Amino acid sequence: MTRGIGSGTGRAGKVAEGAEDGGEAEVAAAAAATGRGARPAKRGDELRQSLVVELHTLRLQAQDAVEQYTLRVNAQLAEVLRLAEGEGTAGEKPRRLPAKLAAAMLAQLRDVKLKPKKGRAKDLVRIQELVEELVGQLPHQE
């Protein structure tokens, strides 16, 4: 049995579990009680309410994922930027990027094609790949 995003022991989870078998047991019980084969109107309301709960949960999870992604990428870029600017952290001797490495990084930055106003997922992938490449090229601390 699979469960949805917010499923569990709560109301949304119970409704999601009942939806997995297509609600056949509930339909049969309602048909037996009323003598008809119609679905109870209450089931549709519960399903819609469960959908709303799951969509709100997904929305919050998407926002959290984007925030965490942004924090991680910004931290990696800050590390590259710190070395490019020749700054050190507290208790650390300032280091500078070698000119050859700076030129290679600059070429990589200029080669990447982004259209951030479109909000494309492939732009996020390109940014992530570029940042990981830049961080991977940083000289290791000795």
C-alpha cells in the first residue's frame, strides 16, 4: 500500500487509504443500506478535502525545497566568491585563486545560457551543475 504526502493516521491518511481500493467497500455498504448502488455524497466531499490537504502540504514542501536549494547554492557561491575576492575567514590566511583557474571559471560562467525569468527547471539544473564544477575546482586548503 502506498501513502500520499500527508498520509498517516490522520483523516487525510484514512481517506487516502480508502481511495486505494476505489472505495468499493464503502460503495457496497452504502448500496446495502439504501438499496441503491449510488455513492454517498459525503465520500466525494472527504476526497476533495483530502486533496486540498495534500495539495497544501505539497505546496509547503515545494517552498521548503526551493529555500534549502537556494541556501545551499548561495553558500557554495559565497565560498567561490570569497576565494575570488582573496578574502580569508576568521583565523585563516587569505588565499587567492590562481589566474589560470580564475580565467577557466570565468569562461565557464560566460558559457552557461540561462533564462531565469522563465523559471525553467533546466536552468536550475544548469546552475547547480555549474556551481558544483566551480566548487570542485577550488584549491584544497593545506
